[in-house]
Amino acid sequence: MVDKNRGWLNQLEMVYHLDPNCRMLVCVRELGQIYGSVEAQHQQTLLLDFPDHLAALSHYTRADKLFGHEGVIGMPLKAIENLQDIDNRLQARLYYVVFEHLMKEPVTVMREIYQWLNLPDAPFDPQRLKVKPHESDSYYRFKYLHKTYPRIQPPAYHSIPPRIEVELRKNFAWFYQIFYPEN
């Protein structure tokens, strides 16, 4: 079964109890780029409010809410932080995929995922992907529309305010130490 709901990060122990063979792929991305992507989408959909009513807030306050413990970014981020404290046999059920690595080396990363899942390689051409015409984003009131592309292409780089960048690196130093140690 494949389910992309971030809520499963908080349920690993229960899932393991139900199925000791469970595995979870966890995709992580540089936090400033996550914020930049959300903010860029917000600028394209200014007439639509966020489900948690963030549209009228300043950039800094919006970032603070997004990365807060109840925020759309902060809640799964806190779950990833908490996963660092679980038993090693459960941690072995997790495989972290760094988004930027997947974008730069998709064939290598997919081969590593297949190996971790003990599956035979399933060759694919990252320049010729089968895609669905759209993805439903109705849960978020169509605020975060997703486009699909027939090939893997790195997303646009998002410049973010320096004050927000400093706060992210300070507040989530553990994340950068684990997933981006060279930065």
C-alpha cells in the first residue's frame, strides 16, 4: 500500500504493530525551499486564503505559523524529529530520500530505494515519465496546486528573506545536521 499522508510519520509504532514488515519512505527537502515554494504558490493564488487563514499575515509571521508545531510544515517536521528517538529496529523501517538528491540523480536514488525495499530494479527513463493530468488539492482549497511533468526537472530556486533563512537554520539545526551536513 502507498499512502502519502504525512500523518503516518506519527504512527510508525502502530503501523509496525499491525505489520512488522512495514516500511516508510520519507522525502525531505531543504526547509528554505519548502517555505519558498509555498510562498511562491501563495503569490500566484493571492485571492485564495490558506486553510489555516495565513494569507493576510506578513511573510515572517506566515513562515512562523507554517513551521509551528501545528503548521502544515512544522507538524511533519516535528514528527521527523521525534523519529530520531525511536528504537533502532523501527528506525530501520524508515528510508529518507533527500529531494535534491532525487532531482539530481533520479536513477541512482530509485535504484537505492528498490534495493532497500528488496525489490528488483525497475528501470525507468526520468525524461519519459507516465503522468496523470493533475493531482487533486481540494483538501487545501486548491491553494497548493501541483503540476505534473513528463520528465524530472529540478524546481525553480526560491530566494527567501534572510531573516527567515536564519530562523530556519537556528530553529531546525538538527534537520540540517542530519540531512544537509555539508551546508
